[in-house]
Amino acid sequence: MPRLLAALVILALFAAMPEVASAMGQSSLMTLAARILIYAMAAASLNFILGYGGMISFGHAAFFGIGSYTVGILAHHLASGEPLFGIIPGSGDMAVTLPAALLVSGIAAAIIGALSLRTGGVQFIMITLAFAQMLFFFFVALPTYGGEDGTIISSANSVPGLNMRRKATVYYFILGVATVYFLILWRLVHSSFGEVLKGIRQNERRMTAMGIPVYRYKLFAFILAGMGAGLAGALLANFLRFASPDIMHWTKSGELMIMVILGGVGSFFGPILGAAALLVLEFHLAGWSEHWQLALGAILLLVVLGGRGGINGLLARLAGGRR
Amino acid sequence: MILVLEQILNGLQYGVMLFLLAAGLTLIFGIMGVINLAHGSLYMIGAFAGTWVAAHTGSFWLGLPVALTAAAVAGLLIEMLVVRRLYERDHLDQVLATFALILLFNELIVLLFGRQPIFTPLPELFSGSVQLFEGFPYPPYRLLIIATGLLVALGLWLLINRTRIGMLVRAGSTNRDMVRALGVDIRMLYTIVFGLGALLAGLAGYMAGPILAVQVGMGEQILLATFVVVVIGGVGSIRGAFVAGLALGVVDTAMRAFLPGFFRTFMEPAAADNLGAGIASMGIYLLMAIVLLIRPKGLFAPGA
């Protein structure tokens, strides 16, 4: 029950944000809130494999970027009128671009996951990083889509009945998608599939002995996580009207991991708290000093060395009234 | 032919640098089980400290001991204050804590030296060029780097295979818990290995100064390539780091030099250059993925 209440409070806060922002005359607040929602989705997808499944993927930004580029590339071909590979027409319709982003990032995750999951430990961390770097350099080397500079999307994808030229409408659309996304994720985490995944993290050998095809479960979880990040990337492209290789750089993968850790690994609301904490911190510290990364580094170090369970753990301890 | 030879030498020089970094990293990985992303920061600290002294005194050779000392001291501090708490933690905490260290060190360097790249003066004796043979001039400084790297490799081989510390290091990278159970002061060993790794990283950083720009972020550029070397060579294996480092250095350099030209033979120049550069950048990661798929623990992993 308190969790339901927490979820409703978070939802209400985000829903009120555009009004609050315009009342305060600070439109940048709405941008910040939208970025928190999008990054929370991406971080939550990483948390799904990392926190629940114990797979430390250091290349999760790859799928974030693929989703973003799917929207960017479709918009590019819509503008130029030339079909992609001569057969796939461009599109600016949300009903096409979002499923496309899910599909493409899902396929990429299937390929990368199928290969990476054959290793484990340090090698898994490094091979996921390697695949992400390959994709990063691949998009940097594509002059058609702007190379290093990325590709500009002239307008947000259309949704029937909505005026997507209004920033606030795009924001509410993102909020809607994020709500549905987290509802699905909630069901998934608490399904038998989610339980098996947690079991694999705790003891892979035991799950194998119980007759569970561990590899197949992990791969399926990896694909779902890739699709989640792809969806978040597609929304980000729509919101920023821009897709660039920057968002699949390895430091972005690191940032997503920071959000997961900061919020609390393997806790459902952790990624939302973590994304909010990191982005708000960045927003304020960056305004305060250009050397804000110094403070960020120090805070992060303290959280990792001293904290147990991140912000979510802290809240639970406060609510429990004991340390 | 001359061009190929020159690129092979350049590749060896890059490979030797990768080895200097990878040697420390692979020991830290193999013995302590710690993923140290901040290894690139030690490389950067060595480069900045040494270059600063060299620029103020005008002598390349005075900068060298300073670079080594600064990197080693920074390494020891990192080990005692941060990494020591991470030995029993999982990889995730290690990755994040050392990632935080990267942020800290980068900003500290910006505060101290600014964002502009600074340049290390070449040592007098090794500036200019020498004729390796008729019609093949080559910068002697790069030869110095190659020679230093090979010398360090030899020294490490002697240290690992002929001394008591080396014996403990070998034992530690094969079975850490057993070494501890036999009553070896493992913390002391950890500190020594970490300091040695930092020293080598500082050496690599300072030697890279005259060739590359000394700037913030230089550590991350080479860090990922170093990780690729460590993983391909097999975690914990100096021999693996040596073979993989040199091989990767040559392959990477050769691809960057020759792929655009190769694509130009059947594509328009601008597109060929782009594609060539892109594939060359992807090359080492592709190589790592292939190696891991065939040998999931790398080529020379101890105990594999």
C-alpha cells in the first residue's frame, strides 16, 4: 500500500510539473522533468538486468542510442523522400517510430546478448562495453546521418489528436508512455519470470540444477532491457529533436549505472530516484560552478563506499526508524 | 614498403605503451580482482606532473622521476583510501567508485592546469630523426619508447619469474584465497602491486607527452584500448598483456593507416575516409569480441 501511494505521489508530481514550471516562469524545469522521466526509463531497464538479473552491462547506452537513431533516421528519410535501403520509407508518425525503435533495439539486444552472455564476470562487462563502442564508432562514421554531430529531427513525431508542436503536449505524451512502461515493468518484476531472474542473480548454479534454462532466461531479460532503453531513446529523440552518437558514448553507459546505484540497485523506484537525483544535481551544480563534476565525483564515491542501497535504502531506513 | 615499415614501428610504439598500462592493470585485475577504471587517471597524472617539471626546468630527464613519483604516490593513495575498501565488493561497486575517481581527477587537473593541452619538450638527444637505413628516416624518440617498453617487459619477466615477490604475484593471480590462507601478508602485496602498476602507468603517460598532447581526458582515450588488451591477453597474465598489447598496437595503427586507402580503391574519397576511420576505430573492439567468443577467458589466462 505505501508503495502504491509513493507511485501516485510521484505521478502527481510529474503531472503537475508543466503547470508549476509555467507558474514559476521557469520552462527549463519542464525540460528537466522530461529528461528525468526518460532517463528513469533507461535506468530502470538497466536495473532490470543489473539489479534483478545480476548482469553488469557496461554498454547499455548502445540501446538508448539505437532507439534514438531509429527515430532520427526515419525522420531523415521522411524529409529527404528517399527510402532507407531503397525499400523502407521514412516516417514521422509515432505509431510507426516507437514500434520501430522497440523492434530495432530488440534485435540489436538479441544479437549482442546472445554473444555476450556466453561470457561472464569481468569479460561480460568488457564485451558489452566493446559492442557499445563499436556502435558508437559506427554512427560516428556515418556521414549521411551527421557523423559526429548527429542528425536533426525537424519536428516531434505526430500522434493523432495531439498537437505535438506544443512542448507541454510532448511532455504529457512522455509521461503517459513512462507510466505504462513502469506498470508493465512492475508486472514483469513481480512475475514468475522476474522471480527466476532474481534466483539467477543469487545462485546461477542452483537455478540450473532446478532445471531452469539459465542462458535463455538471461537472454530474454537482456532483450527486454534493450527494448526498454530503445523506447527511452526514441522518446529522447522526440523531445530533443536530435539524435547524436554522444548518447551511446561509454560515459553515458556509466551515467545510467550511476543512476541505478544512486537510487538503489534492484529496487523498483530506485532508478527513478537515481535519475532524478543525478539530473537535479547536475542541473544545480552546473549552474553553480563549471567544476561541478568534482562534487559529483565526491558524492558518488561516498555513496558507493558508504551507502547501502542508495537513496531508496536510505528512505527505507528512515521509514523503518532504525539504522 | 617504407610506409608499411614505418607504420609497423609506430604500431609497436603504441603497443608498448598499451603494454605498460595493461601490465599494471592486468595484475590489479588478476590478483586483487579489482576493475580499476582510474588507471587512465594515473597515466594522466604522470604526464601532467612530469611535463610541468620538464617545462619549468627545460629538461626532459628531470621530469621523468617526478612523473614516476607522482603517479606512484597517487596510486598508493588511491589504494589506501578507496580501492582497499573495494576488494570484497562486487564489480559494480568497483566500476562506479573508480569511475567517480576519474571525474575527481579530471576536474582536479582542470583546476590545476586548465583545459588547454600542454606539450612536453623532446629530449635533445632524441629530437630530429635518424636514418634507420638509406631513405628511411625515423624519429629516434619513438625508438626510445619501444626500447623502454621492451626493457620494462624484460624487467617484469625477471621480477615475476625470479623473485619472491614475483612468486607471490603468480600465486596470487592463480588462487588468491590460497595465498592468504598460507599466511602471506596479502595487503602488503596488494599495495606493492598497485604502486607498481601506477608507476608503469605514470611512465607510459610521461613518455606519451611529446607525441600526444597532454590534456584532460587523455587517460580515458587509452584506457579502453588498455582494457581490450587486458581482456584479450587474459586477466592476470603479463605475458598475455605483452603479446596482446603489441599485436593490438600494430593492428590498430595499421588499420588506421591503410583502411581509408583500401576503401578509396573502390569508393569516393570522402566516404572512403569516413568508412575507413570508422571501421579502424571499431577494429580493436571487434577483435576483442571475436577472441572472447572463441576463448571466453582470453588468450593466456592463468589457471584457464
